[in-house]
Amino acid sequence: LYIRELPDDIFDSRYNSVMGSDRSDVDKGKILQQLVNELTVVRYTLVKYLFGLLFVVSAHSAKNKMDAKNLALVFSPTIRGQPNVVQFLITQYRSIFADDYSLFSNIN
């Protein structure tokens, strides 16, 4: 409910345009990492922990059936982001938050 009631979207149209481009996944990851790093401290912290949690849930998809694609479909309306952006941020969590994912580093 908290995320849904935020006055502004977490992700603006720049995120969607990156995912809609013909760039490689490595390039998309670098650009999305830059965009995430441009967020305010509060938004960055929210995104870091939210996507860290989603990353952990997806790491257990063999048991819970919630892989990154399913999580993206469920959470994208609340986050107000495109499912492909949400899925990419989940699957590439470790590279996007390369210097700052220690809380979730023990997950395979």
C-alpha cells in the first residue's frame, strides 16, 4: 500500500526506453544502474531493499513458483513500472547493486 500511495512513480519513462532499445543486456544493466544511482537516497533505499527481497524470493522459485517473470507481473502494477523493467531489475539485482547487495549476498 505504501508504494502505491507514493505521489510520484519510482521509475520514469527513461527506464522503459532503456528496456525497449536494441542494446545488449550488459549495456541495459549499466544504464539502469546509472538511473538507479540517480534516485534520491530514500528512493534508492526503497528500490534496493524491495528488489533485494524480490531477488531472494525468485532465488527460491523451485519451491515457491515465483520466478522473476511472475514476480514482475504481480508487482509491476504496484510499483508502477513496466513488467520487463521490474523483471530485469530482479534478475540483474547483483550487477545493478554490485557494490551494495551485501544484505542479500548469501543467496545462491
